[in-house]
Amino acid sequence: MSGEEKYLTLDALIEQDAYFAIYRLPGEQAPRFAMQTGENALLLNDVEELNGQHGFVIAPFRITASSPLILIRPDCTDLCEANTNFRNKKWGKTDTELQKKSKKSDYSLIFQRFHEPLLTGEMEKLVLSRNRTMEREEAFSPGRSFFRATEKYPHSFVYLLHTPQSGTWLGSSPEILLAGSGNEWKTVALAGTRYPNSGKVSWDDKNLREQHLVTSYILKQLTSFQLAPEINGPYTIKAGALAHLRTDFSFSLPDNRKIGTLLKALHPTPAVSGLPKEKAFEFIADHEGYDRSYYTGFLGILDPSAETNLYVNLRCMQIGRSWLTLFAGSGLLASSTFRDEWKETEQKLKTMASIVK
């Protein structure tokens, strides 16, 4: 199958409302494919319900009726064998679901709302996100953009997916939520952002503190399961034009039958939500001003008997019939400033915008 045939096949699967995901793991050359044709994907109401399951997971930031946790149980794993005529349905998502564009003045007001509980000490950290909607050009191809992203971001998890419930999403993420096989597993704390113009990256107290909060949270969650991780970091990694601080946690998982329970303890990490966990989760839902849907959720292949690779859905876009909505966020502490956080989200939005042609 030629490159052009691959693009056309992926675009056709979207039009026919298929359940599928195509994804490329960091460092790999060839993408992997997962499609369910026989019946509808499994919809779950709680992350813990992933215990004993396997398939391609699409989890939202917050599970709701409009954003369910979706599990594709693939019966086709070769794009070349995908039958683009197996459904007669048309793509169900419509332009009525268009997200409102985030204006700088609106962001300023919400920033102040988020910053206040940080200044009073009620919260240690809050992640404030925003989106940008642009017109979808007639020539835009989700399939072509996926392969463009795999070339541009070789060290990230890159994916394109579609389901009737979620619509179409395309993204590139450097952040592992949980990965492993057999007894050997890992997760990461990824927090702190710089956009250096040179090879040297320096980190200020705000970014170091932000990374420390995420690291401490993950360590606490892992030890609550009597896991004793080996810790490496923090160190600097590059993701496109951005640099982040990363700490790796490697651990043995003797019983992997309850991965859903572990995932529920980890998600959402303070890297995408805040601290204290539950208060931050509720605060974001009440005050951020829009529904994140699958942005800052997690996704990837779950297969405890073979190999699991689940990533946080960071740099991503939702693809509508006539629009594209891009998402980005930044972690706020008491020391954060509006100017710096706006600039950081602008830089992050460029990651996805750079592959839209």
C-alpha cells in the first residue's frame, strides 16, 4: 500500500464512522493499527473497569455521558486489510460541537480565577488549559497529517483515532502514564516547560517546584500499592521545540490483573490537573470554562499479557468536518504570571499547528 493509499484509507475510515486507532511508539519506524469491525467498542464508566481488559484505550480527562471511556477491541490490526466499505454509516460528529475560541482577555480572567486559590494556599498547583479553533482547509487530510507528525516528532507517541463517541483526534505526546510487559513497568513525571533557542536549557524555581510536586505525587501513589520504584531524574528532554523536566519510575508489578486500579490512582496526575487531586479536579470542571473531553485524558494499547503503552493525551487536536480545535495547558503555582503562562500555551499550540497544512 502506497503512502497516498494509506492516507485515503484512514480518511475513508473516519468518514464511515469506524472504530480505529493508528499509532506510532517513540523510536519505532512503523505505526501500529487497531480497528474493531465486528461490534461496537466497549464503553466504560470508571477507569478501574479496565481491570482484566485489553485493547486500545481512549480515556477522557473526566468520564461523562458525552465523553465515555472507550475500549477498542481490535479484530483488524493491519491497515492494508482494513475494509473501508464495511459500514454504510456517515460520520456522526457535526459542527454543532465546535469549541469556542479562547481569547487572550478571556484567558486573563480565568487565569486570575485559577491563581487566587494558589495565592491563598488552598491549592498547591492547578493546570489551566485553553483551546484554539481554526478553519479546516478543504485539502486537509487527517491521514496525511498523522504521517507528517510521525516524521516531525520521532521521539513522541503519535496517534490518529476515530470512534462515533469521541469523533476524530490527532496528537503527539512525550508523557507515559503507564507502560510495560511481564513484571517490568514504568511511568514518568513530566512537568516544567522551556522553549529554548539553543541547546542549553536552564530551569527556574517555579519549574523545578512544579516537577517536584508531580514526582512526589506519583511516588506516593506507587508506594500505596507497595511498589518500590527505581527513580531516575529529573533530567531534560526535548519534545519538538519544547523542553521538559522528566523523572522516570521503574518498578516490578507482580500482579498485573488490576492495572485499572493502578491507572485510577495515577490519573489525572498533577501534570494535567493539580493538587490536592480531587479538589483540583473539581475546580477545573467548575471554573475552566469548557469541556476538555479527551484532552489530558490517556490513550494507547492495554494488554497485560503482552505489552502495554498508555500515554497522556497532551499535544492534540480534535478534528471536525470544517474545523480543527487545538489544545494546550500549563501548570500554575503561586509564583506563576499571566504573561509567562500565556506564552507557554502559545508555544505548545504550535506543536499541532505545525503539521496542519
